[in-house]
Amino acid sequence: MSRQKDKGTRYETAVLDYLRARIGDPEGMIHREALHGNADEGDIKGLYIHTRSLILECKNKKRFALADWMDQARQEAANAGADYGMVVFHRPGMGATHMGDQYVLMDLDTLARLAGAPDEEASHE
């Protein structure tokens, strides 16, 4: 495994372990997803907000490519049939002992839907 891939795997695992411990996941429903080539479905699945599914794309990079990461999360949420896609990314200077301080990126539409706005498709009918 390449050094970069190992770094990413360790970060995904740290995010997964944090969420399982923080949320409480005795059945192990929150899990890392296997790669699916061009049809990837996010790095972490098994999360729900008000019964709606969520995938996380995890990034442990020195340079931030927020727009690209958000596009990737949206595409992978669509691939997974998930309601929401978000990006968890490394906060510089905050290592594995500070997982709760990592950043989460979402678009404004996702925030609006989480706050109770109807899905865009439903609002155009």
C-alpha cells in the first residue's frame, strides 16, 4: 500500500472509530465502504439523520480542494442512493486525539434540508 493510501485509510478508520464511539453503534452499522471503482459510494456509510441516509467522504490532505471534494461527495451519495453527502477533512494541527475537532463540509442545500426544507425535486412540483 502506498504511503498516501495508508494515510487515507488510517484517517478513515479514525473517523469511523470516533463516530462509532460518539454516536454509539453496538451493531457496527457504521462502516467503511469498499472501493467500487468509478461507482464509489463514499468512504463511510451507515449514518442516518432523521432516518435519511448519509455518506461521508474522508480527506486527509495538506491542500484543500473543497469544490472538488464536495462534487465527489455529491456523486458518491448519488451512487450509494444516499440522501446526503458530506466531506470530513483533516484540520491542520489536530491529530487523532482530537477527532471531534475535524472539519465537516456540506453545501447550503444540504443544510437547508437537514433543517427541514423539502428536497429540491419536491419543491418544484
